[in-house]
Amino acid sequence: MSLSRRVLASIVSAALVAVVPVVTAPAASAAVPEIATYYPSGPQKDVPVSTVTAGGWTQCAVKTMAEPAGAAGEKLLSTCTGNYIMLAGRAAGSNTLSLLAAAPRADATSATDVENSRTRLSNGSEWYFGPGYSWGFAPAGSSVSLSICDVDDGDQRLCVHNITYTGGYRIGNRLGLNGSTDYEVVVYQADKVKENQTVTITSTRPDPASIGSTYTVAATASSTLPASYSLTDTSKDVCSIDGATITFDHAGSCTVNADQAGDDSYNAAPTATETITVAKTAQTATIDSTPTAAVVGATYTPTTSGSAGGSPTVLGVEGGACTLADGTVTFTHAGQCTVTADRAGSEDFSAATQARQELVVDRAATKTTLTVEPDRLVATVAVEAPGAGNPGGNVDFLVGGTSVGTAEVEDGRAVLAYAVPSGQSRQVAASFAGTEDFAGSSTSVTRNDPSITASISSPSAKSAAGWYRAPVTVSFTCTPNGAPLASACPAPVTVGAEGVAPAITRSIAATDGGVATVNVDGIAIDRSTPRAKVTGVKAGRSYAGAAPRARCAARDAVSGVDSCTVSRKTKGSRTTVTAVATDRAGNTSRASVTYSTRAVYIDGARYSRGVYSVKAGRAYRLVVVGRSGRPVYYDAEVSPRKPFKRDHAFKRAGRNRWALSVLMENGMQRQKQWNLGVKTGSTMNVLKVRAR
């Protein structure tokens, strides 16, 4: 609680009854040096006197804390005429200044409204000066509680009384020094100071950069002196620099330094850096060809294409229905064969998304011919082109529709020792039942064969890729061709399992010995929906300015993915991306991701739960994205106060883009949170900031 001046005067007068101050005469006025190279920002602790004097400052006044400074500090200021003032406190006679701060004389000694604890921020310190009251400083951003002198906690606060009846009050955490001769206040002066400067990188770095591209970095020094540019040692394997032009040679992180060495009026600026991620170059792989026929025994040489550079394309096969050798695929069995094309990643190239070609391998067709000899029946089973191989299995021989024996196929022939009875016309037939990889076939001589046909029905139509999305029913129609059938026509067969079904073979015999066979191959069923997801953006994520490109990713374990597309719907700052995937059978699925974007943000600051984390003493780039007019920056206020003081307007940084560099001053970390303001049109956008 602040005390009135009258109450404090009574307290101080009572204290003086027991204290006899020791008065030290102020130092004689000394010549003011031309320029001081030591000009620290904000309160400094435990600084050697030699650092101050070697830095170009001249002592112009000194007094103990027991000696009054005068009603307007004249005993400290009358001999100090320099344009810059340094106010310091120390143990009497010490070579180390316990606490000091420096500022232009006009800022440090011009009257402020001290009765209402008003301060003036200058060179990193909050200054206050009131004739008949007090003179002192506190850290930037700090408030002061003045009962004539500042009584707030803190070890970076100094205060002396501007009154005629008592001396100073505090140096850092040492309070109540009014009558002390063990501590003293010292004033130094300088006519000019070598000012500090900062460098701010103003160019917009590529994010990310691509290998082989260039980027011209630009930076501005607060002194307006030209900046110079270099790379960190760890970046020289990633990028190279020529003047201000950076060439990105390899993937990795490239860190650029911007410096300003200073001159007679400015100290060297702290190095400003920016790190640019150089992305790996994407690779693509595509299978361009399709097989003429995918049947057992046939071969297929896939052709591929892809993006330039990077790794070679490597072919592969999956599934037990095919093999790969020297770039040629051989279909070895009926079933599923997947041809793959891959390109491996490297130091500068990312691995390509695998190209996959899903193929259904059918059984090879056969043709059976029959020769009747005097004492045997000979059936030759040949594989029809484009198939190949030597089928095994058995051939059933029939005479007059009745089986007379079975023989195994060896080297393409089945031989049965049998003499056809003479004396009447008979129908002789040979029926090859088929195997896992070879379709059945039959033939007959001297007899007319019946006919058997198969028809396919399903609740869903067959897709262009040859897949069904529902069970398939195979029905048979049998027609006698002269003689009646020896048995009923085969019953319908329903196929419901996913994948490529085994081939269906049915035969019918006539009573005169004729035989007919029908084969149904390649019934492929996929009743499952593909898995779709959105990649590139994350659900619930808040992106600064613009979000990454959203992509559709999908997998289908049965028929394979036919298409994968994305659509967007934006409302306010929220965008919903929906991925829709369709497999080769026509099954469809979808997935959605919702994220948000921030039109006003602090570039380079970590953003979490609505608060930006910044580093005190570092400049950051405020960015506004949108079609509104030129935004205006409002000075930060300690939370929960809202920004109200209008500051700089933003500069155009591209189409519908504005930017402004803002320095997060030292001392901001002493407050838990700040509210920074950016006004766009009539809307005040408040950004919550926490300094460290």
C-alpha cells in the first residue's frame, strides 16, 4: 500500500533523530567523453567499475546513501551534463557496482507522474523522476509501487529520494538505506553512446526447399547498415552460398547467419539465423503395360516409367501364381498374381509409392483329341496357346455313355487298353477332368455330343476390372443333340467367398456316348470396402497461415484400389477434408479430417493451446493472411489487460499477406503472459504470448 508523502516525511524525520549522515561531496565535473562503447540495455548487476570507465563513461557525481540528493536531485545532476546518464549503486568505495542502468538523460531525468507510479521505458529499464519525490529505475515491463521510493520486491531496482532531509533508499534487495554511509550512489555521464543494433531476416524462406533450387536471403539491420550472410559449418554439406544467394545441394537442414559488424556508432549486432528444411525429391513409379493374357504358362514383360533421377525401378511379384526372372513374369498357377514396382529412397530422394498391378491368372485351356485303335483308346491332351505346360490328371473313356476305364495323362497322352465291341454303332468319348492349373476338355467320335452352357448372374454388375461385389450364381443349361442325356443337368453353383474362385467344370453325357464339358474361370469377388484415410494434414491441428496439401491414401486387400480422391469444405477457420476411395470391384469408403488455420500468427514461435512461446530478446515476424486492409500492430500488454496502444502498421509481404517484425524485449519473461494485438479492419485479434 502506498504511503502519502506527508506520512513518509514524518517517518523519515523520526529516523533522522538517531542517524547523523556522513556527506560526501560530489565529484568534480569532468570532461564528457565523445562516445561510450559500453551501453547495456536494462538493469545490470555486479559490474566492475573498470568495465564502465573503459567503456567510455566518466564519473560525474557520487554521494553516500546518508546524504540527501536535493529536491530535484541537483546534488547528483548539477555536475552531470552529458547527453547520457548512468545511475549506479555500490558498497562505499567498492570497485564493483552492485546495480546500474543507463539511458538518455532526457528519458532518465525528465519528470514523470511518480505520485501515480508512472514510469518511462528507455533502453530496457522503467525510469521515474519526480522533484520532491524520488529518482530510480526498475526492469523493463515492471510496475513500481512508490511510497516516495519504490518498495516492490526485486534485486534490479534502485531508488534515491529527491528531497532535502534524507538520503537514498534502496540498491537492489537492500532497502532502508536512508541513513547509511556504507552504500553510495554514483552517476556517470557520456555525450554519445555506441548503440546496440539488431538484425532481422526479412525474406521469406522456402518451406520446404527443393534440391537444386535457390533462395536469396535478405536482412535489415536496425542501424540501416548492410548485413552480411554466411552458413553454419553443419550446413555446408546441405547448401552453398554466394553473396546472398543460397543454393540447396542436398536434403537436410540449412542454417543461414545474418550479421552486421557495426561501425563507429553501432556495436556488432547479435547474429540472426534461420533454418531451412531441404526436402528430399519425390520419386514416382508406374507400371505402364498389361498382359495380353494371364493364363498358366504364359509370360509377360512389364514396362515401367517414373520421375527423372533417383533410384532404378525394381520389379517384384507377390502371390503363388507367378514368378519373376530377368524382368519377365511367368504365370505358373491359377490364382492371384501381383506385380510390384519399387524405387528405393536415398540421401536426396524419398522412396516412391509402390506401384501394384493385380492380375487374376486363369487355368490354361486344353484340347482333347481321341483316336480309336483296334485294342486301345488314345486321348491326347494339348495345352492351347497362350498357355503352356504339360497337364497331368486323368482321362475317362466312355463308350455309349458308359465309362469303360480311366487312364493317367503322361507326356500329354492317356492310353486305355480297350477294344470297342463290334456289331453296332457306338459313341466313343474321352473326357479330361482338368487339374488345378489346366481346364478340362472332352471329345467324342462317331457320336453327336450334347451341349452344356453356363450362365452367370449376380445382384451386382461385373466391374470393368472384372470383379463382382456380391455372390455369383453359375447356372447350367443342358441340351441333348439327338440322344437323351444320361443324367440330369448339373445343379447351379453359388460362389460367395472373396477372392478368385477355383474354376468350375461341369460335364454332361448323352446316352449314345456323347460328352460335353463347360468351364467357368475367373469369378473374382470383392465384398469388402477399401480403407481410406486423409494424409498430409492432421485432425485437430491448427496451422499457421495455410495447411499442408491434403492427400488421399487407400488400401484394398482383395481387388486393389481403383481411385482415391479428396474434397474440401471450409467454414470460417475450420476445413474438413474428405477422402473417398473406390476399389476395382466398385466398393467405396470415405474418411474425413478436420483442421483449422490461423490467419494471424507469430512466425517461428511455438504454438500450443492458444499461447505462443517466444524467447525474450529475439525478434519475431507477425504474419497476417487474408483479404482485409493493412493490419496495425498494438503494443503488448500484461495479461489480462488488452492491447490498446496503436503502434506500427504491417508491410505487404505478398498477395493477401502482411508482415511486421516485433522484438520480444528482455524482461518480458518476468510476466506470466502478455497480450499482443493485431487489428484487421475493425477486428482486434489478441495473441497470447509467454516469454522465456
